Amino acid sequence: MRDDESKRHVKRKSHQASASKTLSTTITCMHHHKRSDAAVGARPTTALAAKGGSKKKKGIARTTKGFGAPPPKLEDVLAKMKTRTPDNANEVDCPCGSGKTHGECCGPFLSGEKKCLTPSDVLRSRYTAFTWRYIKYIMDTTHETCRDYREDRVAWANDLNKGGIKEEDGENENESFIEFKVTLRANEDRGGSVAGQETIISERSRFVRAGADEAWTYASGEVRSDVAGLEDVALN
């Protein structure tokens, strides 16, 4: 009996050792797989991080480029704007109607050679500046208390270039159109208008050239307003 018990004891020990070995092997394999999985998972994670980082850098580069663009300079903006100044401007009659040539009248004011010493000088030279589109001179001779005055001279110049007097060619060289706008401001509450309210009146005028002297004359005009409901109605 002792031999049988001894054999059963040895056999039990053998089974426990085998089970322990199997468990150890299983744990080792599981540990190995976990390490492998971690290693495998780390690679794409690193790759994605690098890829994402690359995109982030590109995004920053684009943003920096956008904010880094310098604002336009007034000189560059004015250089692109067309004027109506004739090639022989100093030899022709001045647009202000003084009877003098432009070189003897408003020319020196517009070129900066002379300063306006009287209100009449300002009025005449500004009229010429509007006629021949000297936009910088118009801004330079506008007082800062004027409602037209603007700190942003680039935006101001662009508005002057778009607004004011516009000239269009007609069907032939003897026909031409000029469109201009006038802004009216109410001084007091009257007739449905509120003090300070502004109304824009525009006219598209037609001019024709005829006769032996080929002089231009006013032929017709169409007046419109920005008053609500009357935008598309001719007022004359």
C-alpha cells in the first residue's frame, strides 16, 4: 500500500509540475503577444502622429502666409487708377473756367508747386481735380472735420475712384454720356425726412457734338434717386 501511495504521490507531483509548466508557458506566450501587439500598435500610432504633425505644420504655414501679406500702399493703389489728364494739359484751357491755361491756373496747385492761399484757389483746383481725377489732391485738400474725410486713405481713394463723375462713350465719336451723383442731407425734420438723413440723386446726361465748330452741347438727361420705391423711376 505504501508503494501504491508513493506512486500516486509521485504521479500527482508530476501532474502539478506539468500544469505549472503549461501555465507558465501560457503566461509567457500571452506576455509575448501583448508586447508584440503593443509594438505593432505603436508603429501606426507613431506614423499617424508624424502625419498629423505634418498637416499641422502645413496649416500653420498657410496661416502665417495669409496674415503676413502686407497691406496695399496708397502710392501703388493710385498708380493703377486712370486719370483724364490730356497729354498737353498745361497748354489747354483750365477746366475750372478761369480762361487761363491749366499750366497758368490750377496746374501748379495739383502738382504741389503752389499752395492754395484763398478759398477760391481751393474751389477751382478741386473742381479741376474732380474733372481730371486727381484723387490724391482731393483727399489732401479735404479738412478732417469734413464728413467725407477718412483715416483709411486707401479705402477712401478706392471709393473716389468708383464714385464721382463717370464718362462713357456713345455710339460714335460725336456722342458721349456723363453720370454723376449728388448727396443731399436734410438739415431738419421736414416732409417725411429726418434731420441728417441723406438722399442720393444721380443723373446720366447725354452730350452731342455738332456744327462747324464741333462744339459739345447738352442733349438730354435722366435723373434718378435712391429713395425706396423710386430706384428704377426716372424723375424728369
